[in-house]
Amino acid sequence: MHGYSGDKQAYLTRLRRIEGQIRGLQRMVEEDAYCIDVLTQVSAATRALQAVALGLLEDHIGHCVADAVSTGGPEAEEKVKEASAAIARLVRS
């Protein structure tokens, strides 16, 4: 079971909302909306995706990494490396 399983429906709802934002962005570009208005919406969609990513990361650390660490061994080290790599990717984006 994945760490986000308990919140799966909430994540799906948020992702569908973001999908709608992206469609709105496409429509704005198709309709030649003002650049700053498009950029404002891009920023909002980006923040929404970042919020989803942070929630997933928190769930991963709280469930998957915590379980592996409590068990110990090489799997624990792998899960910690995995989480560190995910954090690095989020920081770079």
C-alpha cells in the first residue's frame, strides 16, 4: 500500500482541478490573452502542482520511509536515498 492511499481521492480531485487549470491556460493562449494574465495562471498551476508534490512527499516519508526505517537494513537506506532524490528534484524545479 502506498503512503498516499488514504488520501487518494483528495489527490485525484486536486489533480483534476489542476487539469482544468491547464485547459484554461490552453484556452487563454488560443484566445490570445494578455501575457501577464497567462503567466499569472501558469504560476497558480505551478503552485498547485507543487502542493500536490509536497503532500505526496510527506505521505511517502511518513509511511514508506518510516516503515522501511523501522524495519532497518538495506531497504531503509534505499528509501532514504529515494526520498532525498525526490526532495532534490523538487528543489531544482
